[in-house]
Amino acid sequence: MTSANSPTFDNSYVKQADRFYSPQAPATVPTPALIRVNHHLASSLGIDPQWLASPEGIATMAGNHIPDGAEPIATVYAGHQFGGWNPQLGDGRAVLLGELIADSGTRYDWQLKGSGRTPYSRGGDGKSPLGPVLREYILCEAMAALKVPTTRALGAVCTGEMVFRDQALPGAVFSRVAQSHIRVGTMQFFAARRDTEALHELSHYVIQRHFPEAAQADNPILAMLNEIVARQASLIAQWQSIGFIHGVMNTDNMLLCGETIDYGPCAFMENYDPATVFSSIDHNGRYAYGNQPSIAHWNLAQLAQALLAILDNSADANEDSAVALAQQALDAFPDLFLSAYQNIIKNKLGLNNFTESDDALYQDLLKLMQQEKADFTLCFRRLAELSNEAACINNSIRELFDFNDSFTPWLQQWRQRLKEDTLTPEQRQTLMFKANPVFIPRNHLVHEAIVAAEQHGDFSYFNQLVDVLEAPHIFDPDKLAYARPAKPNEQVLQTFCGT
């Protein structure tokens, strides 16, 4: 029996062709227990947070209860994984409960991740250990606070059962919210089967849901592709500007709506180095920090390839004309990325305008940071403090990071450049503080939270870390430990997928 406070679903994806998904109820679990509820997000989705934290809400997040209006499904997709083609993937450990309409009018999926086997599990158990659930909760909410488009954490529950990987681990289920879970790999699945009818139907659904303005274009599918390219360029620029490394940028992990998804072996870089890799499965550095823009471009090329059969809607359409349209859309990516990235870097450096010489200034800073093994986040935050140092005497990260003598010539050039700019010191510092966070989900802190929960059932580290990361740009001296880089004995050099 569903209570009056349960959410109101408005499902649209299940109204599409049933070859897009399989009906799939989540598995039940023995003793679900609440880890955390995202009160603000729940309220914005029309969900009563008190209901979500109630026995019925916990049972829903665990998979033991299906509320009225929910229509649980597992979606199908394909994908390139580390460059290798896999013709069928799909939701192997996730069930999409249904869709909710937010206060903003935006439609969102509510998905249970770690909810048991589906037709796409490929021999897996479909379950999730507790650690990956906590990692995804921390990371996606940190990204949201950093204003990066991302899937969101609605809540998390323990299941009361053990999940077996290389050892027995406590199980959990993650409630994930996304503007949709339609991926580049979703298009690839139907393109590989030469199912142009499905490609048309899926594309028009994506246009209606995410790019309604594209429906008015002469070529709506091309307009959709152009918009997806633009959103990805902006997204990756934001990743690069905060030192975020996704770790598994397969085409099945790229959402068409432009949100970051699947926080498995991801991490935030500490010492700046473009070759930085954390993912335990990225043996050749394909998804290293410095490669992310080019990999995004490659993934978009796979999307364009998947759309070729339906991309040209002219009377004399042919393969050559479709390829030309696709190439034109793809050729826009480098400039779109560079423009988005430079706009962010302008703010990180405290400049009102970005000139060609400013790019050289920025690249020189990165070279120094790599040479000196400088912490990416704290370096830029300290720079923000120096832009109006008198205002930071009692509120500074200086004891955690300061520029050594190697940076002195560069700092002189930067200060000279600021004299040529039109911003006041107060305006500049406000701009720089917004662009340069002080708190990020550092690997050792995430690891500490996971270990405390897994080994001792202590979620206090997890909850404190999530709370701190809600305000990443506001420095609080009492929270200095959350801004500190890892000590040598605390470093976490590998992160794992958790499947």
C-alpha cells in the first residue's frame, strides 16, 4: 500500500518502443537501513523528505517497495569500452523506477543502482558494495555544488546483505537522479542493428525531452547533434578547470543530456600532471586527465557515426552528404571547448577579458605547477587570496600552500597583467573565489569515509564530508583538514569501478 506522501510519477520513456528497455523489478533485500537522504533535492522533485526517510521510503530506495505510478525498467545500450566495441551492455545493476517532474518543470529519472540482476547483467550479480555507493554520493553531490552538470544523489540505503567481490562487503543501493539515462551507447545499440526506425524514434524523444528548440530547425537531428557537441564541450571544460578525472569515459558513460555520470574510478587530481590516472582498469592512460577533451571528441564521433543513417533529411540525401554534416558538427568541438575553457580560466586568473597572451601566461603557470608538483586546487585558491591579500589575513590557506621562489617571476607577470585589467581588487577576488574552490572530495578523505562505514558501520565521516563539500568555495578555518592534500602515507593512487 502506497502512502499519500509518496512521489508522483510521470513516465514517458516506457511509452516508447519496448525494444528500448526490459520491464524489471528490483531485487528485494533483507534489512534495508537508511544511510542518507538528500532533503533539498527530494523537495525539488516533489518528494516529501520525511516520506523518503520513512520505512516506506527506505523500502522504496532498497527495492523492496514499488510505489504507485512507478514502472521499473532496465534500459539497453551498447558502447565502446576503452576503445573496444561491445554490441550489448545495458543496465546490468540498475533499475529505472520512473520519472519525476521537478519544481523547475524539468523531467528527471529516478534510478536504483545496485538493485540486482537484469537481462543485461552479463553474469554479474547486479549488486553494489557499500563503498561505490558512498563514493558516488560524495562525488556527484560535490560536482553539483561546484556547478558542474551531473547526475545527483537522492539517497542511499544499506541492504543488510553481503556482496562478494574479492572479499565479502556490505551491500547498498544508490538512488540516482538524472535528466535522463540516454547515452551515446543507446544510439550506438540501434545503429549497430541498422534499426533506423528506432534511431528516429529515440532521436525525436531526445529532442522533445532535452532539446525542444531543435524541433523547430530545418534538420532537427542535426540540430540535436550540434547541441550535444556544445554541451559536451562545456562539460569537459568544467572538468578540466577543477582537476576532475572521470576515469572511464566509455561511450556508454556519456549522457546525451550533458550531465556527468558514473562516478566509479574517478578522482580529483592533487599534484598537477596532465598524465594523471587513478583508474585501476586504465592501464594505458587512455582516460588520463590531459586526454579527456580528445576522448570526448572521439566519443562524439561515435555518436555522429551512429546517427549517419538519419542525419541528412534532404530530398537528395546520401551517405556522403550525411558524413559532411556529421563532420561539420564534430569540427565545432575544439573551438567550443577552447572558448568554454578559456572563459573559466579567465575567471580563475581574475581577469575581465582573456587575450592570446593570457593563454601563454596560463600555460606557463601549468608548467610551473607540474615542475613543482603543486596542488592544483590550492594553487589557484592561494592565487585568489593574493588577488586581494589584505582581505585574507585571518582567513587563508597559506599554512597549507604558498608559492615558493620558483613562482616569483610568474607572479610578477600576473600582477602586472592585473594592473592592465579593469576589475577592482574586490571584484577580482569575488570572481576568483567563485572559480577556485578550496574544498574538493580528496581521495584520502573519500577513502577514509568508505573504510569507516565498511569496517565499523560509522557513517559520521561520510556525512561530515558531504556537508563540507556543499559549500566548496567558502573557506572555514575550522575545516582546514578537509582542504589539506594527502600526506605520503595517506595517498590513494588507485580508484576502482566497484562492479
